[in-house]
Amino acid sequence: MASKEKKRLERRDDSSKSEMMQRFKTRPFIFIGTIFILVIVVIAFVFVPAMVPQPRGIGDFTFGYYNRAPIRMVSGNFFHQVQQQLSWQHQQQLSANPNNLGLVYNIWNQAFQETVVHMAIQDQMRRAGFVVPNNVVDREMARQFHVDGRFDAARYRAMNSADRMNLWRQIQEGLTVQRYLSDLGGLRLPPNEVEFIRSMASPRRSFSVAIFPLDSFPDAQVVAHAQANPDPFRITHLSRITMNSERDARQLLAQVREGTITFEEAARNHSQDFFAEQGGDMGMRMAHELAGEIWNLQARENVINLARGELSDVVSVSLGWGASGWAFFRAEEAVLPPDTGDPLQLERIRSHIMANFRGMVEDWVVTEAERFSDAVRERGFDLAAAEGNIARGNFGPIPVNFGDSILFRAIGRTPDVPELQDAGRDLFFWRAAFSTPLMTPSVPIVLWDNVMVLFPLEESYEDEDFLHAIESFYASVVMEYLDWGHRSYFLNSDRLDNRFDDTFWRLWGFN
């Protein structure tokens, strides 16, 4: 009875392993990121020398923790084996430049990441209750000592018991990881999903496009806005002295007012901002440009309206990057209204409008695009574009490829119309592109710094051979995405305590 049960278990184990190997053969791409699993186990115990220059001294080789388990570099363990294998692959570069610390860093960091994924998968499988049967591990172990297809007992006995135990354990871990990846690669795709992806390939459309840049917003409109809203564009010429503490700033302000030290001397010797070398001179500023430095509106207005040569009270200021300080100001000139005839001032006003009133600019440009669409309906696209001196281009044929999938031609990879670079994930673009009737201008579409009018020219359909290829290739794309996804999940997991940089640079004597 015991013998029958043993044979039944062996058949089940053989069947399980056969299924695992079959799934590995049919979906090999899922193993791209973890190709070292069993190969490294053998290589590390046979011939790979240490190709990477070794760090100075002996220290703590713990590079972090996964679920509180230490991620250590120990001779012969998975981390060390991957590091050695990668070093062997880069031996020519390392031999040519043994001090190439950037390459050494990349090798060790890749080995670290492979180890994190390796440990994380085992952790996941343990929590799921999965254990590789011992006899499966034993058979895989025996294969490592085959010579000409037969088990070499002498070679097996030549390895000491500690190394044999380490090898057995690492093979067990490798088979656990293989099982996880095999199951991941064996996920079946819903037939409706494949059919939906296939349907995205057709129809394809070709287009002409008219482009209206937002910077076509005319100077006359910029001037009109500045005249209607002059306060943000008032011109000031200020100098500033900044201190870390309010008390120090008030003491220095008192000395400047008493004349015991000049403003310029106080700025050069005591100010703690980047205007100190210029004696505190900040240059010409528009009123709105001070909002990021002086948060308090009343304090800011007091500074802006200083008379020439007048000193302000001490006010709280921002020094950038979350830092703050205390400063007092001196007006070098009385505040002036903006000069919209000055090209530099006009450009600064335009920049403020684009940052704070972008919707107003978009509305103006959209109105111009709508006028163009009306002209297209009357005189045709090419003639209307030529008469209006409108920038235009052509692209396509493209299918509905929302997200710029590699399965289809991507709108973001259209070199003739670089303005479409970010259109791939814009829902309004795709809606207009495939809902607008042929030979009809679309509604204006705002894409970053441009407004566009699409003009669909024609539709075409993919042939059956391409559609069948899409069906076949889609499964590979999904599996590769799953491979990337599970690696990204583990490498960004809350269970990972990543201390790689600190440990690496400490071991190499840099901190």
C-alpha cells in the first residue's frame, strides 16, 4: 500500500513538473527578467571568478530588507551569483577600466533588484502555502551532477555537505520562482478582449491638420490686458538685505537708518541671499513677481509703493525650497506703470498671462480656429489654410490607438507633425479624429501649446494577415507587461526597505 502511494505521488510530481516545463517552453518571454534562476545556481558553484573590483575592507553587506528579511551579499548566495554573472558578462569593459565605478554600481544595483524580486516571489509563494516537493528538488539537484546524461556520483561526493545543502536550497528557491512565473505566464486572455484589440486596428484614417499655436495670441491683446489690469505689472527697482532671524534683521536695519553702516556695506557683509554681492540690488521687478517672495499682501504693497531711497520695515520673505527669512528693502526708484512699448516688459506680461490666464488665451485661439473651420466649409481646407497663412501638416493612416500602444502605429511617433507628440492619451483628440465625417473640419482641439483642427481625408482597413498577427502578438505584449508589472510591484512595495545606495557607497569608502 505504501509502495502504491509512493508511486502515485511520484506520478503526480512528474505531471506537475511536466506541466511547469511545458508552460515555460510555450511562454519563454515571461522569464526575461529572471533568466538567472537555475543557470546561476550551477555557474556560481563551478567556474565564475570575481570579475568586479572588490570594495575596500569588510563591512556589513546588508543592502536592505524585504518583509524584514535581510538582503545580504554573502559568498555563494543568489545576490552574489547574479553579481558575479553580470560581472562576467561585462568582463571586457571591466578589464579595460577596472575603476569604472559607474559600471560597478549598475552591476551591483541590477543584482540587488534581481534579488529583491527573487525574495519577494518566494515570500508571496510562502504566504500562498506553496512548497516544491522534495523529490522534485532532488531530481533537479541530481541533474546538476550529470555527465554524458548519467549521474556522476564521484562529482557529487566531491562537493562538501554544506555546499550541497546550499545548492539544494537554492534549487528549491529557483523552482518556487519558476512556478510563480509559469503561473503568471499561463494566464489566459478573455476572447472578447482579444477581439476588441483586433477591432482597434480598423478603420484607419488619414488627416490634414491645421495648427494654431497659443503664442499667436497677438501683442495687441497682451497690451489690452495690461491696460485693463495694470497693478500686477507695475515696475519697481528694489534692493534687499536678508537675515535668518527677525531680531538680526531689525538690528541691522536700525544701523542702516542711523548711518553707522551703508545699505550696500550691510548687504555685502551680512545679507544671506544671492543679491549680497550686488550690494542687495534686485534689479527691475514687476509687482506680480514679488508675490512669491513676500507672501503678505499688505507688506508687499508697502514695499512696492516705497518712495525713492526709502527703507521698508522688516518683513517675512520666502527664500525658495521651503526656506524663509526676514528682509528689509530699499526703493532705488519710485514705482512706475508698465511700459507696454518695451519688448522685454511686454514679454514678461505675456508670460504672466500664459501662467495665470491661459484659458483667456486658449479661448482667443479657439475662436480663430473656428473662423478657419468656417472658411474650410466654404473654400476647402488647402485654400483656407493658404489664405490664412495657417501652419498645417498631414499624418496617417492611424487606427484608434489610445495610449500609443506598440501594437499599432502611434500618433506620438509622427515626425512630420511634432505638435501631435502628446495626442496619444488625449480623449478629445481621438473623439474628434474618429467622429468627424470625412472631408469635414473637426471642432478645435486644445493640445498643450496649440489648438488644432483635424480634417479627415480617407478611411482604410487592415488586411486579415495583419489582424491575425495582432492577435498573436497581443498575448506576448500582455505577458511582458505582466512581467514588468510584477517586478515594479515588488521593487516599489512597502515591504521593501531599500538601503542599497548607503551600503554600496559605504563599502566603497565614500561615506
